[in-house]
Amino acid sequence: MAGTDRQERKRIDDERNQKLKIIKKSNAKIFRQFYREKKRCVPADAYVTRMNDPGNILEIDNLNTYFYTDVGTVRAVNGVTIDIPSGKTVGIVGESGCGKSVTSLSILRLLQEPQGQIMQGALRLNTGGGEAVDLVKLPAKAMSSVRGRDISMIFQEPMTSLNPVITVGQQMDEVMRYHNDEKLSKRQISARSIAMLGTVGIANAEGVYKSYPQELSGGMRQRVVIALALLCNPKLIIADEPTTALDVTIQAQILELLRELKEKINASIMFITHDLGVIAETSDYVVVMYAGRVVEQGDAREVFHHPLHPYTIGLMESRPGGAAEAKRLYSIPGSVPNPIELPDHCYFRSRCEMSVAACRGRYPQAFALNSTHKVACYRYLLDQGGG
Ligand SMILES: Nc1ncnc2c1ncn2[C@@H]1O[C@H](COP(=O)(O)OP(=O)(O)OP(=O)(O)O)[C@@H](O)[C@H]1O
Ligand SMILES: [Mg+2]
């Protein structure tokens, strides 16, 4: 009996090792191909393109970002399409692991290569007059001048973006020197850095300019990171959970600052958070992501008052204070599917309390209720005779 057990275990181990060997071989092939492509010179006509709508600053069009890991391919972002209109704030919301950060890292091409790769899609950045560049195909050198100048990012933990052994002032001046299109002198650069610290609500701007990051409080550091992000007048600011690492009162101050800045600067903001309340306070549009896909998007007020996708409805109910009469906080049953083995049908089906027979079919197409509100769910497709 013990012998049969041992044999069975050996068979399972052999099968698993064989599977891992195949994955390793296939990954090695993909990485070789990646480096070959990287060496190729990219002609301008490969990345110069036009915006679908010149009113947008960025168009994320069918973005697919995968990670080739030793245990299989993680489909982290799986056909995401989002428009970011000029001067507007778009909030991206979803549970942990749904692909919010990978979407933003893809935009800035900061993925951990060659494991992480954009496999398909376009990222059109408006360069003026409806002209655009596709960031997916942009050569690495041109991409590094897009970062910080056209698009900047505010990360969750300020110390990950600040160097602890360099003063705040030196770090700010360095960013401006790198993108010094206006040919500013050293004195003009430091004056602008100090002025920017004032803009983000730091009273003792000159003192902070000379300080090291660890000498500042968490809220102050996050203000410095926001000042850094604003230095070169970017067209788009990506804020990835900018308040999560801060305590509640500081969170409120930083949110207030971002709201104020929105009036002052003429930039679009992509605001990533898992907190629907934050989106309600900051965003014009909301995008709800689930397991690497957009399940619902639309005007923030409309989505808040009429959430359609069962996942959005669940998120609304699981907010503290969401269901006013509920005694206990609601939580969506089950968990996010394994991103290595995603099913062919709706990813939310196994957790959905509203599923219908049609949900056994293929992944639902997005259904547009109006020009902004879209939902990928069979309940609405069937209502409209689609599906
Ligand atoms: N370097 C990596 N290698 C392998 N898988 C990764 C890597 N980075 C992210 N992933 C996977 O991609 C998926 C999306 O991750 P992502 O960080 O975008 O989630 P998120 O929505 O930002 O979550 P959170 O709210 O926790 O920040 C997850 O399944 C994650 O495990
Ligand atoms: Mg994240």
C-alpha cells in the first residue's frame, strides 16, 4: 500500500516537474524574442499616431500586460481600455491584485522586464493637435523624457520615491535639470523648487528644501513627492494609492491638497485607490477593475448612484457606512480568481449573487448605456437583446 502511495506521489511530482520544465523553456524563448526586438531600431512611423478623441490626454486601448513566471503566465492586465480626458480626474478602483498598479507601470514602461511585458494594445499620449505617440512602441530614450515631464507618478509610500541620503532640494533640482527645456539657470531652478514646495502647502519651504527626507513627517514627505511630480508641469499625474500609507487626518489633508491642485494646474489625474469614498471625493470618472479587466466605467456620480455590475454593487455595499442599516460590514464572498488560470467565462461568476444562465457563456462584451457608462455583464446585455 505504502509502495503504491509512493508511486502515485512520484507520478504527480514527475508530472509537475515536466510542466515546470515546459514553462521554463517557453519563457526562455519569449525572453530571447524580447531582447531581439529591443535591439531593433524603431522608425518614427511605428509610434507616431493620432488620438481617437483629441479631447483625451491618454488613451489606453486594449492593454494586455503579462508576467512570465516560473509557474506560468500571470495575465495581470487583460484587455483594458480607458480614456483619460484632458483636465479631468479618472479614479481606478478594485480589490488588491486586480491590476491597477500594473496598468500604471505599463503606462510609464516601468515593468520588471523581461518577465513583465506589454503583449498587446496601444497607449496613445496626446502630443497636441490630435497628434499622438504610442508609448508601447516609443524607443527607450524618448520614453525616459516622457517620464517626469509629460507623465509623472506619485507612489503609495513616499520613501520609495525619495533618496534618503540626498536633500529634498537636490532631488527636486535634479529632476528639473534633467528636463530643462527652458534652459533655466541653477538659481532659477532652485527658486522654482522652493516655490513648488510652497504650492503643495509646505510653510517652511526653504527649510524643507535643505532637509533630508527622513527628517520630515510622513505627510510632509508625501507633499514633497507631490511637489516633485508637479515640477515639470506634467500633462498627466498618476497617483497610485497616494494616501494609503498615511494616518487618517493626514490622508484628508493630502486629498484636500490634490483637490486644490486640480483647480490650479491644468493636468489630468489618474487616481488609483481601493477606497470608493476617495474616488467619490476626487474623481470625475470612475473605472472599476476586476482580475485585470474593466468591469464597469462611467461618470463618477452616475456609477455611484446607479452601480450596475454586481462587483461594483458589492464594493459599494462593503464600504463602511455603505449599507446604512447593516449591522455588520458586508464582504463580497469568495476571492479573486488565480491570474494564471483565468476561466473563459465572466471572472466574477463564482462570487456573483446575481448570476443568470447566460453567465455560463463566454466572457461578456462591454455594453454601453451611454457615451461614458459601460458595463461588462450579461444581465444588461440580455436586457438589451445583446449577448
Ligand atoms: N513582478 C511581478 N511578477 C509576477 N506577477 C506580478 C508582478 N507584479 C504584479 N504581479 C501580479 O499582477 C497582478 C496585478 O497586480 P497589481 O500590483 O497591479 O495589483 P493592484 O490592483 O495594484 O493591487 P493592490 O491594491 O494590492 O496594490 C497580481 O496578480 C500580481 O500578483
Ligand atoms: Mg497596487
